[in-house]
Amino acid sequence: MKKILIIVLVVVCFAFFGCISLTISMKKSLAKIQNAEIDMNKVEDGNYNGHSELGPVIVDVAVEVENHKIKKIELLRHDCGLGHPADEIVNTMVEKNTFDVDVISGATISSEIIKNAVNNALQ
């Protein structure tokens, strides 16, 4: 019984430290992502697609622009594990007519990757 408990404890420790290591690595990579300055007055009407990914977070978006305003952002793909609360960030981007909005607390990486995908679409 003690051997099983020790094995389970070792596996849990490896999993915990693996998750911590992955998170630290992703945050370092996130800091390297650069978004271009977007002047919405120069963005023509139309539909634009954008993509961004970091580790297990993969995002594809469709952005509709009308009269130099973001009319709609559709998340075509958002693979993220627990980051689905970040889905709501697209509503704020439409409301403020910019990709440059505050991230959703608790879903920082997903929020930043969605913002980057929208930025890529608007370029």
C-alpha cells in the first residue's frame, strides 16, 4: 500500500511541476508576441481571417469591418483547455472598435492569443 501511495505522489508531483513549467514557458513566449498598430480608418470594409497560436492554445477568427468599424468577430476555432472565458473578449473588441483591450482575468493566454489573431486579421 505504501508503494502505491509513493508512486501516486511522485506522479502527482511530476504533473504539477510539468504544468508549472509549461505555464512559465508559455508566459515567456507570450511576452514575445507582437501586435501591429492598427489604424481602423485605414482598414477597408470586408471580411478578414486571422490565426494565432501558442502551445495548446489555437485561435482562428473571422473579422467583419464596415465603415472602418469592427462590426463582428467570430471565433472559428478556439482550442484552449480551460480558457473559454476569454471568448467574451471579442464582444469588448467590437464595442471598443479595437483589438487592444484588457484581457479576461483567469484566461490571460487565451485572451492574448485571440487579440493577436484579430490583430493579424486586421493587418
